[in-house]
Amino acid sequence: MRKAVSLPISIKLAPNVPEISRIAQAVVTEGADAITAINTMPAMLIDAIAAKPVLSNHTGGLSGPALKPIALRCVYELAQAVSVPIIGTGGVWSGRDAAEMLMAGATLVGVGSAVVRNGPSIFNRISGELSQFMSENGYAQLADLRGKALP
Ligand SMILES: Cc1cc2nc3c(=O)[nH]c(=O)nc-3n(C[C@H](O)[C@H](O)[C@H](O)COP(=O)(O)O)c2cc1C
């Protein structure tokens, strides 16, 4: 991809790997400009009455609030392993979720299933809540939040 395009490239990483940092380091070495973390986690649901998987494909990708702790852990590890920007994605549904993602080391925050559930108005709600969180907790700018929870 790096040889094919001159546009900035952000590589999206999957969480279900033993060491996400090693994969991030490899893609940065190959020319990635940023990392997007994370994609969904392989999962499944079973309907106990029907005794069958709920999804027609049997398994699928888990997103939303249940994914947030995994996403935070990945972003936290990645922020200590690479110096390119990280787009923290996974379970961000509120301004406080966005603040946590920035504190884990994300430069930007991605919102997926919250848009599917709430529509595009969720972006204004999250940014409004984030502004309120910042003023209530003494943060003047996003840079003050970024990496705040890192060692
Ligand atoms: C309906 C839906 C479709 C998605 N399609 C893609 C896709 O085509 N490519 C991709 O990289 N990730 C896709 N994702 C994953 C999201 O971009 C995101 O990484 C993941 O859902 C975690 O973020 P979230 O908890 O905010 O949804 C999709 C997620 C959802 C819910």
C-alpha cells in the first residue's frame, strides 16, 4: 500500500492477537502513518431455546461498550510501542469514554456502533460531553488529556 499511494495510511488492527504492539511496530516499519485500534472481537451468541447460534454466520464481531476495556488496553500498549498517532476505537459512546481513550494514549477517537445505534447526532453529543468533562476536571485542551493514564 505504501508504494501504491502517497495519501496518509492508517492501519486498522485486530485485538485478537497475542502481542498487538509487535504488529503495530511492523506496520510502522513498512510505512504506516497511523494506527487505528481496534477492530471488533470475534464472538457469538446462542439462543438457548432454539439451541442454535443467533447469527446466521454463527460468529461475528463484538463491538460497543463490551469492547471498550479491550480497546483501552490495546491503545495503552500501542501508545508505549509506537510513536505514530493512534485512532482509539471501541466502545466509545460518551464524552467520558472518549476522554478515557485519549488518556490511554489515543490522538484521535473513532466511533462505530454508537453511530449505528444513535445516528450521526452522536458526534455532537460525545464532543459536548467531552468539553463538559474537560471543563469540570480542569483540562484546557485535548493535549492535556492525551496519554494522561500512561505510566
Ligand atoms: C455495523 C458495523 C460495520 C462495521 N464495518 C467495518 C468495516 O467494514 N471495516 C472495518 O475495518 N471495521 C468495521 N467495523 C468495526 C468498527 O469500525 C470498529 O472498529 C468496531 O466496531 C469497534 O468500535 P465501536 O465499538 O465504536 O463500534 C464495523 C462495525 C460495525 C458495528
